[in-house]
Amino acid sequence: MSLLDDLYQTVILEHNRRPHNHGALEPHDVAQEGVNPSCGDELTLYLRLSDGTIDKAAFVGEGCAISRASASLMTDALAGLDLAAAAALAVTFKEMIRSGEVGEGLGDLAALQGVSKLHARVKCATLPWVTLQQALASLGGQAGSDS
């Protein structure tokens, strides 16, 4: 394993053990449930908005290390983004998971790049992002849904 692979694995494990923004968010403007029926991962994503910007994002749920790490990293990345930027980030992240190519602006989210090689785990990593796209669609935003 390379030093970079070790670093990425450490980031994923740490976000699984101590997920950021884990817990119900009150008050919130939207709560969106997401389920991965193929493995049983489930989460509820909460967003609190202020003037079209995501003020805070949080989640609750159960899932594997990859799903929890993805949700934790995602909620960190969403803080301060407007809805269009959040939608664009979801598309960029999902493209990375499908292609293995790290897109611009992913920062710590690049830690999940290796999931692209684990086809059985792709839905685990993308569950929070699909849930985000559904939440944005419920708000009338550009969900960028490409499945």
C-alpha cells in the first residue's frame, strides 16, 4: 500500500469511527431519507439553509464504514455552499466514484476515490450524495440527478 493509500484509509476509518455532523439537526429546512436496498445502509440527511446557502448539514443512520465516512465528509463539504454549488459537488463526487478520476474541488472527499475499484461499494459511497440530490430536488434546486 502506498503512503497516499494509507492516508486515505486513515481518513475513511476516522470518519467512520467519529463521524462529523452526526445527529439530528434541529431546526432544519429539509430532512431526506435515503436507503441502499442492496446492503441495508440507510440515512436521513438534514439541511439548514440561510439565504439559499447550506448553513449546516447533518445525518443520522446506520451503514458500513464507507457510507458513514462519505456522509461525514459530505456534510463537512456542504457547509457554506449555495444550492447550485452543492448540486455540482454531488455530480463531481459521483463522477469520481464511477471513473476513479478525482475532479476539481473535492479536497478530502478524494479519500473515497479507491471505492471506484470496489464495484460492490459504489452505492455505499454514493448513498449520501443521492440523498442530497433528492433533498435539493425537494427544495426546487438543481439536483443534478444522474443516478
